[in-house]
Amino acid sequence: KLRQKKLQARKFQQKKIATEENLPEEKESFVPDSNKAIWYAALCPGLGQIYNRRYWKLPIVASGIVGVSYAISWNGKYYEAYTYAYRDLIDGDPNTNYFRELIPPGASYSESQMQTLFKNRQQTFRRQRDLSIIVGVGFYLICLLDAYEDAELFNFDISDNLSFHWGSESEEMPQWREPQWRFVEDPQNLNLSFSLHF
């Protein structure tokens, strides 16, 4: 009997050890580091959002990158075309007639009208290209800012528990109520105070 009890105790101990080894380890909850998030976003827009596990923002970032890249290349292409056409028009060389490709078929313009037209379109496309570059830089900075603030506010409580406390001055208030505004007209009749608690 003693031997059986020892065997049972040993089997029980082995089962206990086996179950303790097979228990899943508790995973630490993910909390992003804001410095890593901003460095990833600086490396490539969208990586900061991936690091913060905000995958729903990726289509927005990808659309912004594609849209800005297309605007820069399209406006740049037409800026160069009208620049070359304007140079061909004013150089006086009859062999350079690239500008004829930009004139609609059947349209008749004088040389001064074509110079004005090409110069205006050149400036318009240059302005739009430069504006597209500025928008691209702004979009890049917004991606950096979004990755940083998303990592900083990852554990921010966004509950519906908003409260307003109404009470008299005689109630005990916490010591850390700064800033405080106080208006007293008559100590027995009117008492208004304001305090912020964080």
C-alpha cells in the first residue's frame, strides 16, 4: 500500500509538472514606443502606422502617396513640355518645331499669341508642380505626427464616463486642484469656483 501511494503521488506530481509546463504564458500587452513609431514613419510613410497596429490607416497613406506622386509627375511632365516648346518658339531656328505638337489641330495662333500661351501654361504647370511638392512634404509630416501621437495616446481612456461635479465649498476637495478661478460676491449668497483635475 505504501508503494502504491508513492506511485500515485509520483504520477500526480508528474501530471502537475506536465500541466504547468503546458500552460500558455501570459503575453504582455503591446504598448508602442513613440520614438520607434516616429523613426519608422520617417523611414517610410505608413511604417509608423503598421508599428502602432493601426492597419486601417494604410489605405489612406497609400492613396496619399500615390496621389501626390502622380500630381508631381503629371505637372512636371507638362511643365517640361511647355518649357521646351517655349524655347523652340523663341529661338528663331526653323528646325526646332517641338511647339507644334502642343498646338491643337486646326488652331491658328500668331507667334506672339503662342509665346504668351506657352509662357502662361509653363508658369501654371510649374506652380502646380511646386504646390504638389509642398503638399507631399505636408503629407509626410502629417504621417510622422500621426504615428507619434497614435503611439503616445495608445492607452488613452476614451470612455463615455464624463462627469461633472456640483457641490458647495464646504465639501472636501482634493489638494491638487489647479488652476482655480474663484468669484465671490457675497460669502453667504454666491460662490463660483472652477478647477481642472487630471
